[in-house]
Amino acid sequence: MVLIYPEFNADLVFLWARENENRITVLCPAMPMVTKCLGRIMRELHQGKTILAWGDPRCIDNLRRRLEASGIATYTYEPEDAMRPVAP
């Protein structure tokens, strides 16, 4: 799963990912690095990891379009929902 967060709130991103670092990869792709990020995302997805891409909205939008053109679904990361405890 690829989550997209077009914001710069690192506290929320790393708080969410902290206890799951073996299952989650956090990327902050800058425009010249989007192509490299695509390769890494493909490798990580094949390993069963969740990817959280965050940062500059323009770069994130570029990444989202390229992923979706490659047939990879993306989902919007909503910090409020992700930080809410799961009801038993």
C-alpha cells in the first residue's frame, strides 16, 4: 500500500511509523529523486511493506501520478484517522 501525505508535518509521520519500522518505509521524494523513489517503492511493495510518501505537494503529486500510471494504487494518508485507536 502506498500512502500519500502532501504535508511537512514530520512529527505526525514519524510518530505513526515509529513502532512499525520493519513494515513501513517513509519517503520524502524531492523532484530529482522521484524516479529513484519509484524503483524503491516497487521493491518495498514486493516485500510486503507499506510506503508513506510525504513532503512537498508538487513532488508528491508527481509521484502519485507516476505510480497510478504504473498501475499502483495510492491512498491519501489522513493523520487524524491513523492516530485514532482501533476500537476492540
